[in-house]
Amino acid sequence: MDRKEFVLNVFSLLPDSHPYLSPIKVQKLFFLIEKRLGKDGTYFNFQPYLYGPYDSNLKTVINELVKDEKMEIEKHNNLSLYKIVERADTANFLTKAERDYIQCTLIPFVLKKSFRELCFAIYDEFPEMKVNSVLIQE
């Protein structure tokens, strides 16, 4: 599976009630997937950045998928939100255990947290990702 297929497969697991993600939540979700599923560095190379883990290649892949008309960018109150156009058949690319973990654990975890809560939860679990952070924990 290449990076584009990986991104489409993960976005296909988002619930119908919340089919889009902000750029920051995209970065954090894919970081958690790679770390927690033992795929660290398989698709992306996350580095500590201003708000925790970031890989510009993930943004590039999404922009390519938008150009290919497989993803859309919607604007809501000056915030860009990424969304897939058509769900992918994830059965061919992810194991059932991976799909279930992403869909039932990681996606809800990312969706329910505010931007700050998500960043600090990641910093707590992966302290190496806060070295360049501009956020101050209160």
C-alpha cells in the first residue's frame, strides 16, 4: 500500500457523522496510527514541530489526493477540513485488527479532544514530540 492508499483507507474509517478532519488532527491521527500500530516511519517521518508531530509529506499527499479529486478541502470559519470523496475498501489494505483499532479507538480519541488537549495528550505519551512546541501546559 502506498501513501495515498494509506491516507484514503484511514479517511474511509471516519464516521458518517464526522467525515472530515482539520490539518492538525490529520497529523496527530496519522502519527498515532504509525506509533501505536508499530508502523513508525512506514509511510511518514514525523518530527517535533510547533504543535507536536508533523510531516509535510502528509500534507503533500493530501494535496495530491485533492488534485486527483479523491479528497476535498472544505472551509469552515477560516479552517480547512479534509474529507474523502468516496470511501475506499479498507479490507484489502488493513487487517481487521488494524481497522478496528483505528476506527474504535484512535479516531474517537482524536475527534473528542480539542486541539490543545490532543497536543498535550500526545506530549504526555511521546515527550520527544514537544521539544519544539510553542504550547505551554498550564
